Amino acid sequence: MTARQVNRPLTGWHVLAGFIGGFSIIIAVNLALAINAVRTFPGKETESSYIASQHFQADRAAQEALGWAVETDLTANALRLVVTAEGRSVRPEILSATLGRATTVADDITPIFTWDGAAWVAPVKAGPGNWNLRIEMRAADGTPFRRRIPLRVAP
């Protein structure tokens, strides 16, 4: 031991300071995580999940009866949506569409689709990463068709 080092006893005040400091860090981190979780929560999807579940099977059966196959292609500048039934192109009415990230609504955009004769095409600005297209369409007979389609733009 050198002349400058002094053996000081560990007192209750030292233990209390360490205890308060440690738990202060834990509480601060928990508060920061909770605030960010609430701030980025996009909101509820439906008013009552029970009521929505009552119609789920019938809605799914009606959508499957359409026999539609949906193909999408997302690039950094465009979104292409092709709907086919029995090998032929179908032109459903698009009721709503939202292109956004899976975890936040901050980047959500509403694509403006135009029909090019075989597919719906919309100009978009999509950065690299994972995206979701949440789309609601209606068939000529009035049957609603809803999908959430995961997409990826390569870096």
C-alpha cells in the first residue's frame, strides 16, 4: 500500500448511495422504454375484437371463394399490385390502401393507384427495409377483400 491510499470503512451512507444510484438507473431506463412504447403505439385496430371475430370465418370464406391471387412488387420508387383469378387479370375497386412500416405509423403513406391495363401501379418513396401493405378492395359483386401483405425493399 502506498502512502496515498487510505483504508476507509464501508459505511451505511456508501451502501445507501450505491443502492439509490443503481435503482435510479433501472427506473430511468424503464420510464424511457415505457414512454417510447406509448408514444409509438399506432392505436387500436378495431373497436371490439369479439364482434370482429364473429364475422371472421364468413368473411374469410367469401374472400377465398373469389379465388384471387395477389402479387405485389415494391421498389424504392413504385408499388405494383396484380390481382388474378383463374389466370386472368382482375380489376377490383381499391377502397383503401396504406403502405407503412410494421412497427410505426410515422412513415405511413397512402399510395395513389392507377390502372395500367394489367395491374394497379402507384408511385411511392420507400426506403430499404420491411414494409406492410394493408389493402382493402371490393369485387364486382360487392365482396370485400382485405389483406396485409409484407414487402421488402433491398438496400
